[in-house]
Amino acid sequence: MLKIETRSQKSKFRTVFFCILYSTFCILSIAACKRHEEEKAVIAPSEVVIRINDREITHEEFQDIFKRLYLEGESATEAKEEDIRELKKALVNQLIEEELIQEEANKLVLKVDEKELSKELENIKKEYSGEVFESTIVNRYGSMDKWREEIRKKLLIKKVVDEVISAKISVKEDEARKYYKEHSADYNVKEQIRARMIVVKTEEDANQARERLKKGEDFAKVAQEVSLSPEGRKGGDLGFFGRGDMPKEFEDVVFSLPVGQISDVVKTVYGYHIFRVEEKRAAKSQTFHEVKKGIMDKLKREKSDVEFQEWMNKLKQKAQVEVKGELL
């Protein structure tokens, strides 16, 4: 099913944290892309490479989208030729699906008004510090206005899928109970820790922050003022996590810390960190009542995925789609 993500969720901390701070979400090198293009014959920017009914996507537009989605990161390595081909193939499919869904939105007379858009933008902005956030957006989209329109498009796509697919899917409690019995081992919860973190660029900054903490300043307050992570705005709260959920360098520290104690400065490839453990939970087995909602949501998503693919396949069969793969 086409992934539609318009809102940063706390449960997705790890992905957002590493993406925003260090661009590790990037999986290929721009340099590799450039050499790939230079090896091809010169293609006019205005050359239409994809047609989806009345929608035309030029070579220039496709390349812009491709580079925006797959930027060069600090730790990115040059992608292999076959990797680039697969990524472009996936992007072509994504663009086709997005266009067909937007056409359905027009048929259903569905729109995203300014109030809906503004609310979503504010929710996204709350997760990040201003300068880091805006510079990242401008770098990827060219301007804040272009980013706004991209978010509007994602919201519209979600609205269509919710109306056409999700609203018609239901899961009975008996189905959830059956799933729980068949997967009971999955609900044996390992030891978990709730911790706060401050991360800064230099060792000097980290030592200064730790000195403030040693003198009795509130960890959350210091995190809000100096931490570079998105969670800094929330006092550095990482929420609960178990072993294997965080980088090993983090776990080695926090799982050995007593509750309430401040760690030494920890250096990783991501920066300089200071941790404090807020709470610990012992391992246990979750009851059906505790996990019922999660199971029903999971089963609904699975049913929705199947329905979505069937619905999308029908749309594709009716559509007039032309892709000049050799020009991409």
C-alpha cells in the first residue's frame, strides 16, 4: 500500500531523529546520480518521460523529485547502478499511484482546506527546532511554500484512502483474540527504560551542559535550551524503549544507569550525548486487554493494505499510463 506519512509520531523517534540531525535517511550519493546521467545521451529537460492520463511529468521534474527524496548524506555511500534503477522504478510507481488517487479526489470532490493544512503544519513544526527544520525543508523542497503544497497533497491522498478504503474496513474482537492466542509470544515485553537525552555537536558543549546539570539545573530545561534532537523541545524525553530499539552505544549506557542518575558524556557518530534514566519497567507478559487496540489496528491495516492494492490495480487498469524507462 502506498505509504502516507504526514505527521511525525513519537513512536518513530529513531527515524526522524537521525534523519533531521545527520541525514542518515539518505541512501545514495548525488555524485553517483550525476555520473549516471552523464553516461547517458543528453535529454532535454522538457522531455516528457511519464504520462498518467492527462498528467505529464518531464525529465527535469522527475530528476528534481528523485534528488529531493534521495539526497546525499554525511554517511551515504555511492549507490550501485542497480540500486539507482530500483529506486527510480519505485518512484515511478509512487508518482503513478499519487496521481491516480488525486484524480479520485477530484471525482469525490475532496479537498484539504487551509485550516486542516495549517493544523498539520503546526503539528509537524512542533517536533523540530526552528533553524534546523527550516534549513532542512528549504534544502529539500526549494522553499517553504513548495513544502506546504507537498504536505497538502499527502493529506489529500490520506483523505481519499480513508474514505475509499479505511472507512469500510472493520475488525471483530474475535479476530483479535484469535490473533493474540496465535502470537502470544510476541506480547512478552522485555525490560524497558524511559530516558531523557541531550545531544550537542561538540565535547565542550556537552561538558558545559553536564556542569549545569551537576549544579542542580533541571535536565528537561537544559535539554530544551541546548539539545539538537527533535525531542529536545520536550525536555529530551525519549519515551520507553527496550534493548535493540536504540543504537548499542546508547543502550550500554542507559541500561547500566540507576534511575535519576546523569551519565558521563558519551561520544557517538551522532554527536555528544548525556542521558538520565527516568523510569524502568521489568519484563512481563501483556494481557489481551492491554494489547487489544494494537492488534485490532494491526489487523485493520493489513486488511486495508489488501483492499488498497485491489483498488489501485483497478485504477491502473483503467488509466492510460506511459513510462519512457530508458530516459529516466
